[in-house]
Amino acid sequence: MSSIQVSRRTRCRLCDSTRLELVVPLAPTPVAEKYVAREQLGEITPSDPLDLHLCLDCGHVQLLDVVDPVYLFDHYTYMSGNTKPLVQHFHEVATTTCERYAVRPGDLVIDIGSNDGSLLRAFQQRGANVLGIDPARDIARRATESGIPTLPEFLTPALAQRIRQERGPAKVVCAFNVFAHADDLAGMTDSIHALLGPDGVFVCEFSYLLDILDRMLLGTIFHEHLSHHSVRPLAAFLERHGLQFIDIQRNGIQGGSIVGTAQRLGGPHPVSPNVAEILDLERQRGLDQPATLRRFSDSLQTLKSQVATLVADLQKQGQRLWGYGAARSGTTLIAQMNLGKAIECIVDDGADKQNKFSPGDHIPIRPSSALLAEQPDFVIILAWVHAERILQNNQAYIDRGGRFIVCFPELRIVGSGRPSTA
């Protein structure tokens, strides 16, 4: 049996409070992105806790069970450059940041969790001097080879001081969809503060808790995401570490995200009215209230019951059920909806995942071309972020009588003429 080191926090990741309440209990789940080769099928994949807890003092929602980050990011397979809308989004963010905060050619831009360098490439094309930091060694090496210098390390205060001494202050520090990954957010934030010049800005993007609740985004809950951020607790946390939000923008990336921009406390940039507006919205919606999270949990249980009924009916009828998308979100969906024994195989467009098996249930992963070749009766979309694109790209399968099952924000079946609620 494989062994993964999992530690358990007893204090809030943001405010250090011990007043933590379980608000969304979830089934233990295998770590995503750990696809299994045929020769490893005899090994048992452990499942680890994925429960969400609310800090009753600051309102932060978080996982308390922490999987060893070295294991999480070893042989990491996700690359942001494979998602064209995300690359376009990065270019838009780079353009806005350079224009709004006077980023000039030669200014230092650092990206934490830089992945394949897609965001930094957008800044580099505008003349910036760029540096990536990412512990996924294979991806960091590829990024460096492609022209984006990348340190294959975790960001620490010691590394930040070394970079500052060698390269000077940063005009921009980015952390896109990585601020939720750090267990030691205090250390990361102190490092960011040390990297920033007096007029520098910190630009971070994270999946937004309000969108997770409103859109039933179960698929964004997995072991990498230790935090599910809202603005109020994060703003207070940043201020305790010498930073302040000066702008907040919502967008539809990954089902619903925030791009927040911060500066050193007392910095030269004005604070946008957007910050106060979103803080008011969060107060109105009760994002720091246990009852709000429990309603989300109840809705998940209702959806789970609906999926179980649908799958049981399909099995009684002898219908074949496949999955689409060997995504990180798919591991969560399979575990929480008890689909491991129901799904015959998963199809995926990525060659690096094909001919492997899913973590935990060892469901075979096949090329997406198999969909038309074998025409299964139903396909449940596991890569929830890409549901609409998957539907558009597989119209031929639908035209031949195939049906897709979409779970979020509500259960529906697409096919046989028109969408219908399951």
C-alpha cells in the first residue's frame, strides 16, 4: 500500500484561531493528477480527507488535512498553456497591469507557481524581466528551456531575500491559482512583501468562495486547494503582513475567480471602490456564517442523491456510462458521487493521460476518439470547467444518439434532441 504523509492543522491558516468548525463534510478522496500505469494496478491508492472547515473568528474556509506538498507536485502534469482561454486571460491581465501600474521594459516581474510560464510570457512580450518560481521540477525545467527562467523551488523568506539581493525589487509579483495551495500562507506573504519594491504590486488570482457556493463548484475542491478564499478574511490577513488590497475584479475563469491587486501598506496607488463593494457583498451574503456553508453542503447531498438515482436507473437498463475528462476535478466528482464502479472508462484529449488509469478506482483512460468509435449510451462530464466546450466539440456523438450528463450547477442530460433536467 502506498504511503502519503498527511498532517493535520489545529489552527486557522489566516488568523491562527483554534475556533474551527466542520461545515462541509466530504468523502475521503484520492489525490488528483496521480494517474496510474498498468504495472501499478496492484497498488492500493489511499484516500485522504477533503472536509471543509470554517474559522469562526475570521471567516476563512479551509482544509485542515494537508497532503505533503512534495508528493502533490512531484510529476505534476497540469500545464496552463494547454488551455487557450486561460492563456488569453493571462495576456489581458498582463496588459492591464502594465498599463495601470506603469510597468516598464526591464522591470522585474515574478510569478509564484509559474507553471509553464504562460503568464510570465505575456509580461515578457511587453519587455519585462521575468522570473518564475515553481516546485514542479519537470515543468520548471521545460519553462526555462522555453525562455522563461524558472527556479524549481518553493517560495520561502530565505529565497525571497536571495532574489531581492541578486535581482533587486520586483515591480510585480504574481500568484495565480497558487495562493490557495500554500499551507504556510504567512511565510509566503512575508516573502512577497520582501520581494516588492515601494511602488510594486502583488497580483493574485484564486477561485472565489461565493462562486463555489452559487454555482455548486464541487470540482474545485481537491487536496491542492487548501484554502477557499473570500476577500474579507484575506484582506485582514494581508494587512497584518504589511499589504493592502487596492483592486478586486471578478471573472469567470475556473467557474468563478477573483483577481486581487495589493500593494505595501501606505503605497502610492489609490484604492478602488471595488474593494469596499465586494466586502459589502460578502457581508450581505453571510460568507463567514456556518449556516451559509451548511446550505451548500445540503445542496451537495441532494445532488449526490439525484446522481445515485440516475446511475442506478441507467445500470438497470443496461446502459453504458463513460466519463469525459481526466481532470483534477474528476477525481473529486467520482469520489463524492460514488461513480467509481459505474464509469466504464474515461476519455481525455491529453496524450500524457491516455492509456493510464484514474487514481483510486483505476478507471482506464482512453483517447477522446473512442467516443465515436464505440458510442457509449451516456457520458458524464468530469471536466466541469470545460463542459460547454466538450458539448460543442462532440456534437457528432450527440447527433448519433449519445447523451451527456452535466452535474453543475444542476443535474441535466444533453442529447436526444434537446437538454432536459434529469
